[in-house]
Amino acid sequence: MRYKELQSVIIDLLKEKLPEHLSYHSVAHITDVIESVDRIAKAENCTEEELILLKTAALFHDTGFIYGAKDHEQKSCEIAQSYLLDYGYNQAEIDQIKGMIMATKIPQTPGNHLEEIVADADLDYLGRDDFFIIGNKLFEELSMFGIINTEYDWNLLQEKFLENHHFFTKTAIETRNEKKNENLQIIKEKLKNETN
């Protein structure tokens, strides 16, 4: 599996083809998820081979946005399938990677440990200090699509999302849950202030 070579090819593809108006689903998000996958996988004692599969799934998980937001996970799987055989991945490995990509679809329903790691890495920022900075990028993107219009609607959406979300891996639960709950409390305060 020639991951390093593949990574530079796919990052170049994304830089060239991803629509510029995607403030959240960007190359920065992809590289962030790759770094999160790496951190979680090492803490979860994954093998070197599993780590490559995980990083490959993270690399491809949002490539489908090249063709638009609708069913982008499925498109991402198709893009992965079209590249991976040429880079030394066998079909069984590709099928595993496609499972991990599909595990990022909201609501997340990962079916095994590797899928749980990718699902957690994709939403790692929910339990971090840069939550609001990254959240603002998603707010911009959703506003542009006309999905939400006001900051109040956005905070309601975030409140509901955070209340329904849960991390799957022991690592994410131990390292991200507390901060996620703090972020949720800040949103609740904002909503309370806006309704008063």
C-alpha cells in the first residue's frame, strides 16, 4: 500500500477540484481528520497496517464533495475504488476502507473498531478548544447552501447535534467528552441569552 504517494496525489486533486465555497469541507478538514485518526489509532493500539487503512479512509472520506454534498460518502467510496488498486491495495482492504468512509455519514453508525475510529476522528473537533473556530466554517458553508440563516438557528442545530452525538472509542471518550460537554454548555448559554 503506497499511502504516502497516494496522499499527495489526492490532496492535489482536492486542492484543484473542491469547490472554493466549501469553508468547512476543505483540504484543512481532511488533513485534520488524518491527524486525528493517527492520534486515536495509536492510542487504541492499532497495527501499522490498520493505521494505513485508517489514514486512507480519512484521506478519501470527503472527496465526494468534488461532485456536491448529496450522497458524498457514496461518491467518496467510488473515488477510492477508482484509485486504490493502482496503489497496491487489494479489494478486501478497499472494502474495509469503504466501510470506514460510510461510517462518517451522519447519523454515524460504525460497524467495527476501525469504523469507530474514523467516525470519531471526523468529529474530533467537537471536543476541542478550536470547536467554535471550526464551527464557524461549517456555519458559513451551511448558510451558503441556505440550510441555516441565523446564528440562533445555527446554535439550535449545534445544541441538538451535540446532545445526540456520542464518541465510540475509549480514547475519544476519555480525551474529548469533557470539552465537548463544555462546548455544549457555552451554546446553551448563548441560546438562553438570545431568548431573554
